[in-house]
Amino acid sequence: MKENNVTTLNKQVEIEPDPLQTVLRDGARKMLAAAIEAEVEVFIEQHHSLQTETNKAAIVRNGYLPERTIQTGLGDITIKVPKVRDRTHSGLKFNSQLVPPYLKRAKAIEELLPWLYLRGISTGDFPEALQHLLGVDAKGLSANTISRLKSSWEDDYKAWTQRDLSKKRYVYIWADGVHCNVRLDDRLCLLVVIGSDEHGNKELLAVSDGYRESSASWEDVLMDLTQRGLTTAPKLAIGDGAMGFGNAVGKVWPTTDQQRCWVHKMANVMEKLPKTMQPKVKEALHNIWQAEMREEAYKAFDNCIERFEAKYPKAMACLEKDKTEMLVFYDYPAENWQHIRTTNPIESVFATVRLRTNKIKNCGSRITTLTMAFKLMETAQKTWQRLRGYKHLADVITGVEFIDGIKQTGDQKQEAA
């Protein structure tokens, strides 16, 4: 009785054939076949002038290759690729651009596989996941297949870490670290650097590992960037305030200004306050970094400390120690402020990295963790928005002075003097 119930349950979870999906798949098969036929006709036409010694066409049709299937978002599509015969034996062959040799699945499926894996789907669950998502019969997508794909991702990561940066110029960089468990007794800190070029486009620069965001670890990351061609120091580096990154920037790029992330600073201050007081202090902190001018920000800074220092000295000491670094953004275009006051460009992609590394807790190797983080951030990079006010970056590069976010012309400098 129990076996019958299990059999009935298994039948209930089977996906019923979708008539619309069947029609679409059949239509796609016919369109693909027609497109491939057109390709072979073009190929023959391109070589119509070639002739044999007896004045016959050198390139002619010669049947079809064995039937094969391609995995697509509509399911498996069967195709037959035409063959051609070269009567001159000069080595001419026809290869379809749409369905090149050894292609097993459409690009959409190839892109979906790492997306699923990196978001927590285990290798053994891929066939079922794809069947439910796309109606695809995912035969051939075994755990070994996914393992081979993971190996290719590792190759992609290694090649990316060795790419040439000599033709690149970055105005701003953001840096932060995220901790994740690897194996049983190892503690890996992912060190991530994102840069904004002179056109305002954000780009992932580095994903490396280090020991608890130490100065030596960050210095290795920055030195690696310079050794691969990034010899021009960025104008501004935005970090979470960790001593390691600040020290490394001061050593590798001594001319680079440093901006302390306001999100991290506020979090550090809040954790030293009772919950009942956090809303009031948070409002006072907002008055600082939202001030239109540096003078107003300093006044709000002093007011906040004077107001809360007596009762909450540790919180106010935490705030005051980075006073100068917190307000560096006033020396840069006001249109860029929303981007350079925090390390949010990195934090936004860290959430996905943490999700995946938590799912494989104590199961991933160092290179696997780095590769997953790289692939996740590489995917996120496609949706990153251009910096607001990017047209001012040329002025930043040339050293034009900005006061309270306003570009200083000759007249304005004389008035200030």
C-alpha cells in the first residue's frame, strides 16, 4: 500500500506537457532548420567560382550530419546540419554559425547554469530545477557536467586576475572585505575593489583573499593592480575605515585621498548606543553628511558630540576619531556625493555572495569561494549604473578645485581669497 502511494505521489509531481510549449518548440525547430539551410546556400554561393578540372562545381551538397539535439529554453530541439562536399579536396568545410560543432545547449542555458549554482542550487538538483523552470529535459546535466563548468569558471577567474590594466584610468575606487567560512578551521576574508573610470563606468577590479583585512593583505591587492599596469593612482579611495586598507592606500598610493564610509561609521556608532537612543543619534548624524557645505557639516558634527558625549562617550569618541576623513567628499563634485560617501557599490553585491557562501558553509575550497564571488560580482556588474555627474570626472582628473562640491572658476577663487 505504501509503495502504491509513493508511485501515485511521483506521478502527481510529474510536469504535464504544455501544448503551447510544444507548438513553440516545433516552430523554433522549423525556423532553425530554415536558417541553417540558408547558411549552407550562402556558403555554396560564396564558392561558386571554384570548379573541378572537368568544369563542375567544386562545392556541392552532400546530405546531412547525424541528427542531434540542442538544449534550449523551449526544451530539446532536434536538428540536422547539412554537409557539403569539396571535389577539389582543398579542405573547405561548412560549419554552421548558428549551431557550431559540439554545441550541446543554447547560450541562455549556459548562462543559467552558473546563475543557479551560484545562488545555492546543488549540482545534483540541476535536472529537476531546469525541468521546473524551463520545461527542459536536462539529461546530460549531471553533477560531473557542473563540476566541469566550475573548473572553466576557475580558469576564467585566473585569467581575469592576470589581465592588463595599463590602458585603464580610475578616478574613484571602493574597497571592502567580507568574511566567509571555508573548510573547518580556515577563515577567508574576501577583499574586493571596484573602480570608476574617467567615463563614470564602474568596474570590478579585484577579488582576492586576505587575512582579516590586514594591511599586508590589502597592500598585496593594491600592489598587484599597479604591477599589472595601474600606475596612475586614483584620486579618491572609499573604504570602511579599517586600518588595514587605509594604511595600504597611504603606502601604495600616497597621493590618493581617503573617504570613510558613512554607512559603516553610523553602524559602528549605533552599536555603542542603547536602542532607545539610536533614532535620535542617527538623525543627528544625517544632519552632518547631508549638509550642503563643509562648514555646516562641521557645525552639525560638533553639535552632535556636544549633545551626546556626556552620556555616551564611547559612541561619540568613535564618531570623532575620523572627523576629517568623513568629510573629504566636499572636495569633489556634488553630483558624485551620493556615490562616494559610502561603499554601497560593494555592499550591494556582498549580500548575494554571503547567501551562497552560507549555503556551502565549511564545504568550499579557497579557489572555489573566490571563483563563486567573482562570478556573482561579474554578473552583478552588468547592471551597475553609470556615475551621476560623470562629466565632472575630467575636471577631477586634471586637478580642478572643488569647494563644497562646486567647481571653482577664476572669479570664484578670487572671491574666496
